[in-house]
Amino acid sequence: MNLFSRRRKPGLAPVEISERQGVRFLHLGGPAVQSAMRIKSPDHLELEYTRAMMGFLLFHRQPRDIALIGLGGGSIAKFIHRHLPDSRLTALEINPEVVAAARAWFHLPPDDDRLRVITGDGAAFVHDHPESQDVLLVDGYDANRIVDALASPEFYRACRAMLRPGGVAAFNLWGSDEYYPRYHDRLARAFGEHALQLPAEKKANIVVFAFRKPLPDTSFAYLSGRAERLEADIGLEFDDFLVRMGYCNPCSDSAFLA
């Protein structure tokens, strides 16, 4: 179902909605799924990679300010708004039709003192706001691939600069993308090789966490305790995240790239 008939901004893909087996999907100009919501559980993170992106909580316990580049259906924004009451989230989405769809079809709540959705250029926002965020989440795709402006060396350097000391950024990348090694190399260089990879279990997504010094405690002893508490608090599979990042006791104490 094509949602909008009004004049579309040049270069922006049409927003379409589909439903299958109780799940509503958002598409941008093609069959690829950009966002998904289980209709009877609208606040649940249906897609595995969205749950993986919440792995930043293993490394930053109490973020005050979080920026999200790429809104989609608003799944991550909704989850943060519900489960992190002490955090403020600013979400950037360049396509106004995506914002409208998230509000109308995916239960994205209205803006308040903890949620601000901006229709605008996410890359420009990152460049213009150094040292403003504790956590940065980047999930910017068009109908076919990652948006070029969100994968350049300059953008990754700006991401690092946007973080406050001790901050963490999470990037959703496609491991099956022929350019993945290039993107990962750019990202790792921008962050001084301080990065961890969390591959999805069933899809090709790889969430890369990158850090601005001072670096977090990445010992197995610390993270396993943290994962247990988080799993009890918000119900995501944090123990499994550690396994997929290369942690297992006692075979490795840290999967961190120093």
C-alpha cells in the first residue's frame, strides 16, 4: 500500500506499508523491510538488529542524551522512550513521509521533553553538534543500500566528535554488502580501532559499536553481570549479544580491539 499521494521531495523514495502474519512493515521504494512492528505488541523490537543496537547499554549505563540517525517506523525510538526514562532522544529523519508513517501506522508517540523528532539531514546534524551526545545510533538506508553521506570517512570522524568522552556509537551495517569491509575500515580508523562487532543471528546485519575514550570496561566478568541485569530489566537477549561478540568464559576475557 502506497501511503502518500502528495508531491514528494525529489530523490526521496515512496513510503509503503504491508502486513503479514500480524506484523506491519515499512518499505521505501522496494520490497526491502525498513521497519517492522508486531501489531499486538507495538513496543516490542520485532527485528533482531534493532534489539542488537540496544546493546549500547552494555557499555553506557545511564546515557543522558541519545541521537538516532534514521527513524524508520520508530521502533528504537519507542523502545528508548519507554525503557530509558532518564534519557533524552533526538531522532533525525530526512524523509517527512517516513515521520508521518511512523506517527500514523507505527505508534510513535508525540514529541515531549524526552523525545524530539526532527525532519532533516542526519549527517549535517552530526557535523553540527560536537560533544553533545552520550550515545549515537546510526541506521540510515535507502531502498537499496546505506546512504553514502552516512558512511564516509568524514561522517565517521564527525560521529566520534559528536560523542562526549566515554560515549558509544552503534552503526547498523550489512555484512553481505560488498562495501562492508570498506565501511568497517573507515569506521575503525575514525575511532582509533576501538570497535566491536555484533553480528545478527539470522540476518546479514552487523551492528558495530565504536567508542570514544575513556573506554568502557569490556571484561567478561563485568559485561556478563551487566547483561544479566539488563536482560531482567528490559527483556532483551544481552547474554546472547556477548556470545556473538566473541565473549565466552573462560575462552576470552575481552573481545575489544585495543
